[in-house]
Amino acid sequence: MINALFNSFRIPDLKRRIIITALLLVVYRIGCYVPTPGIDMAQLGTFFDRISKSQGGALFGIMNMFSGGAMERLTIFALGIMPYISASIILQLLTAVIPALEKLSKEGRTGYEKINQYTRYGTVILSVIQSFFIALWLESPSRFEGFQLVLNPGWGFRILTVFTLSTGTIFIMWLGEQIQEKGIGNGISLVITAGIISRIPTALNQLIALLSPFQASRRQIQPFTLVIMTVFLLVVVFAVVLITQGQRKIPVQYARRIVGRKVYGGQSTYIPLKVDTSGVIAIIFAQSIILFPATLATFVPNAAFQMWAQNLVRGHLLYTLVYALLIIFFCYFYTAIVFNPHDIAENMKKYGGFIPGIRPGASTAEYLDFVMTRITLAGALFIAFIAIFPDFIMAWLKVPYSVASFFGGTGILIIVGVMLDTIKQIESHLIMHNYEGFIKSGRIKGRR
């Protein structure tokens, strides 16, 4: 692996791409510390310390994770890349519903660029809306238990905040596109991953403080517990890699055709059906829905609603059950949106392809739907388990959620998925120049 790392810098083009990617990520991290004008940062820090310990801090914790800690500091990158992610998901869902967008998505690179342009427009609109409501929210002292966060409230502050936060999101989107074009890996995914990884030092500091190696009487975590946590972390990462890379290969045979003196077709191939088609999107949808009542209860002074919302917060059995069921539902929902067995069956029939033992056309579509439904169940159950696993770690080993969150959930899925994708791209460059890659055996090796 060390040799592969050195070989990466022996290829001029790959070296340039890695350096550009690293520099752009450094620019992103610097921007996460540039404060938004007109806000009392000291009182803001005190307020977020308090809300992070309450029920309402859950949704802010998710936003803070995706913004790389910029949300709690309310910097120019406070919105992070979430508006772009939301716009991308909305466009992807609309593509399956609106025929014009579906037709556009099948026009190759031209259609992709057009849809990407619509995604940019959607990102700008969502950024302006979100930043405006954040400005109104910051101006209301009643929402902050008496804290006066805004130095000079009014339309001047609102316009400045909307302009600052929206520009920050657009700049992050531009950074991601530059990484995609001139660097290595998926730009937007690397930006999100950099933000999540930046929170590891904070989690380690909390873990060391709980371990307290020089004060045995005040230890909250014993060394043996730390060993168990390390084993769990390795097992979780290994399992996530297996499921992320897991595929069901459906064999496909193409009929041989003779045109003149040439023979076409006759080869065998396969259709790779991913076990986890939805990835992290199902968790994002489920988190947004289940955390909304608890977060809303902190701002709505209604005793009955607050009492009902208390059952849908982390640590309650109802929260765990509903959260897991929502993830399973959205795994199937997203898979149904992006996977169309009828289109695949029609394309196979058009080019003379068939699955051995299955008749072309409707029977092939039914078979593909049958297989996809069952492997999606396995993927959905695994994703649901990974999502709720940090809650069990937090309750069983008595560690903060900021530490337990690295044992599952959205963060570990994003980090593992993005790292695998980046390694694939680096390996393709290395193998193309006759160098060994990072992985000497396994499915992600480019030459297989």
C-alpha cells in the first residue's frame, strides 16, 4: 500500500490531480472558520452548547455534520452542501415522474449537463430560502432563551445573511465541481467526507477525557471497553465495505446473429444488481422526517405536542422502531425510483439479450423485480441496523453520541463509500501506467 502511495506521485497527471484535490479541500476547510457578519459569536457558541444537549439539537447535529462544523459556528459555509444534496435528490425523483426530464436524462452528456444546470438553479433557490429563514430565526431572542445573537437586526442583516450563506453554498458547489473536473474522486462527496472527518479529533478528545488514564477512580470508560469499541469499529467498517460493494450478478446471453460474412453477438455478460442501491439517501430521508417533530417541539409551546414528540427522540424504543422502519421504506422507495426492470427487459430484448431460463419481455422484467425486491430487503435491513447501531453503543458503553456516531449511521457509510470510490479511480490510473494498486486482491481492483 505504501508503494502504491509513492507510485501515485510518480505519474504526473495523477500527482497533479491529487494535489489540486487536497488544495481545494484545504480552501473549503478554511472557509468553515470565516464567521458570518453581524453575529455575536460568543453568545452563539454558548447557545449551541446548550441546545446540543437538548432534544432539538439532533437536527442541528445532522446539519452540523454535513457542514463540517460550520453550522455551530455559523460561518459563511453554515449551510454546507445540503441545499445541493436536496436539489439533486429532488431532481432525481422528478426525473422518474416527469416524462420530459426522463427523456432528457437519456440524451447522454448533453442531457446530464442540462439536468446538472437545473440542479444548480435549485441549489440557489433552496439556499436563498434556507438562509432567509435562518436570518429570521437568529433575530428572534425568544428562540434563544434570551440570547441576543444579532448585533443589528433588520432587513440589512437579513439581506447580508442571505447573500453570505447563499454565496458560501454556491462556492462549495463550485469547489466540488472543480474537484470532479480537475482533481480525483467525486467532488461533492469528498467535500462532505472532509467535513465528517474533521470532527474526528473532537470525538477523540472526548474519548480521551472519558478514559482519563491517570485518574482510575474517575474513569467513565475502562481500557477493556475501548478494546471492544475498536473491534466493533473494525467489524462495522468491514461489513459496510462488503454491503457497499455487494452485487447480485444476473447472467445475460446475447443471441448470435450473422450479417453477411460477419457474426455479431453470442457473448455472455451479466447485469450487476447492487444490494444497497439507495446508499445513504434512505438514512437522510428517514432522519429528516423522524427528527422534525422533536425539533419543532422545542419551538412550539404546546404541552401535548411536546409530550408526544418526547417519544420520538433518540434513546426511546419508539424512536428506534420508527427510524428503522422509515429506513427500510425509503430503501425500497428509492430503489423503485431509480431501478426500472421493464426498461432493462425491453433493452435486452431489442438487442437480442436474454437471461438463461427466462423468456424475454415481461417474464424478464418480473424476474428482475423478484430478485431486486429480495436483495433490497437484505440491504435495507443492514442499513437500518447500521443506522441504529450508534444508539446501542451509546446506551451500552455510556459514550457521547459524537463518539458513538463513528460506529455507524450516515457518517461511516459516506466515509467508506467515498474512500472506495476514490481508491478505484486512483487504481485505474496506476494500472493504466503498469503500477500495482492499493488492493492486491478483491473486487474493487480495477483490472477485474
